[in-house]
Amino acid sequence: MRLLGLILLAAATAHADYTIDWSTMDAGAGRGTAGIFAMESTLGQIDAITGTTGTHVLRGGYWALVDEPLPLLRIFVFKENVILAWPNPSPGFVLQASPELLPAAWTEVALAPQIIDGEKQVIWGPPTGRHFFRLRRP
């Protein structure tokens, strides 16, 4: 433990020339996934800004590095029904619904999607009440 304290003291002394003149904490919360990585709820995030001094660069913010594009969920009304549509194929993604966002109670939609014009579509309707939808890769 004493060695760790000395290392930290030496590191602090070596970088005593650098200062952060200002900072902000931006609110944000939610869930994000990318490949094998997942992030749930953040208390805040560094302001999205870039600062440089000679050979040093500081980049603030949150970036999801995605190896593949995530499918876009389209929601539209056709006659009396709500249509939920996303690209086919979208391997591993399931459609989920929740009647509330706070607190969310996500459940998988039991309706099997049909393949229409190169996309998966679920007919939800006629709608009753309030519903929120998302695509999720469990």
C-alpha cells in the first residue's frame, strides 16, 4: 500500500504542469449496446469537446464504437394498425414493448414478424393505450 502511495505521489508530481481550467457534467442515462459491449445507466458524461496541447489530446464525451450498423426500427400507421418494421436480416435482434418508460417493463413481442419487401414487419393494432418499442440483442 505504501508503494502504491509513492507511485501515485510520483505520478502527481511528474504531471503537475497540467491543469483542467473548467469542466461540466452532462446528465444522461439509458442503455446502449455495441457488439459484445453493453452500458447501462450513466450518472453523467464528460462534455463532448476536444482539447489539444502540442502532443497531447483530450477528447470528452461518449462514443459507441460499433463494428456493424445497428438496425433502425421504423414505426408507421397503415389504415388502423401500427406497423413496426426493421431490416431483414437483423440476426439476434428481438422486438420488445413496454407500456411505460419509467420504470420500463420490457417484454418480447409475441407476434412473429413477416418478411415484406426486404424487412421484418409486425402489425400492432389497432393500438390501445400507450406503448414504447425497441429492438434489443439479448
